[in-house]
Amino acid sequence: MFKGVEIKDKVFTISVDNASANDSCIKILKDNFATNGRLLCNGKLFHVRCCAHILNIMVQHGLQQVQDIIEKVHDTVDFLNASDARLKRFGELASQYNVQDRKLILECKTRWNSTYDMLDCVIKFRKVFPRYALHDYSYNYCPDDDEWEKIEKLLKILKVFKATINIISGSEYPTANLFLGEVQRIKVLLDVKSESLDDFVEYGSKHEREVYQVLG
């Protein structure tokens, strides 16, 4: 306890992730503080939800909409990385398309940013995978043209989310002047994409915007 001033007189806001237990704890604190008349703005700014956690939930929700495509890509990378002979043959085909980078990145399924890295990597080999399928009949995971198009559209959106997460998480003290601008950028992106004439982009963006509104 501070001399002369209790900790309750020093608290302006509390930021936590969106676990239900945290919501219950914050409600109890808010009620206690309100009883003593120590809440600024009637407590409207007391509970600030974790911005990075909200964005992560939004991305995870969006990725669920294309989980079948992501699994195809994951199985493709896993299949090729499991054999040096396959990688060698794949590298030979890649060289015919002047693709210099031969490394295939496999995602960690619990980290969406690694899923982004995997998709961003394989898109460079888009023309190579169908060619490889002609040489190896045991390879059955190649995405079709429509799925590749969806991957490209998804990457454009995920790139903005990843940049925002890196900015917020890369700071020890992500104050409002840092993260509010990034959150606004995400909102503008979703607003624009939700009006897209492309059904895939429009549907996904509207769902993400709904999650944004609920959690934000």
C-alpha cells in the first residue's frame, strides 16, 4: 500500500485478454472502484481489451473459413519435405520457372503468423506444384486454380494483419497512440473489402468485421 494514497487511486485502465475469467475479475474490480467513486468517465475506459489478442482471434476466425485449402498446402509441404528425392525433383522443376528459393516452410498450426509464412512461401511455387503432380502420382494435395486465387487474396489481407501485430507486439509499451492507428487501418481494410465485388473477399471480410465489432 502506498503511503497516503491507495492503489485504487492510481488505476486508470486495466488491459487483459478476452478470457471469461478475466471478464469476471474486471467486473468485480469495476464494481468495487465504482462504489468508492474512483472511476474516471464512469468506468467507460476502465476495461481495455488486449488489442493483439482481438486481432489474433479475428485472424483465426478468418482462417477457419479456408481451412480445407490450408490443409492442402500443409499436406503438400509436409509431403515434399518428408523426402530428399521429392525435394530434389521439385527443385529441378522450380529451376525451370526461375524460382531461386527452394525452401518450403511448414506452418506451426497453433501460430497463425507461421500459416501466413507458409502460404507466402508456397505461392511462389504456384506453377511448380501442378508440374510436380504430373511426375509423382502419389502427390494428391495440389490446390486447384480457384484455391490458388483464394490464397493470393487471403495473403493480401493477412499481410496487413501481420504488420499490425508486429508493430503492437514489438513494443514493450504499446500505448494508445501506437495501436489505435493500426486498429483503424484494420477497420478501414475490412470496410473496403466487405464491399468487394468478389464473393470470397466480401464474405470473409464481413465475417471479420462482425468479430471486430463484437470483441472491440
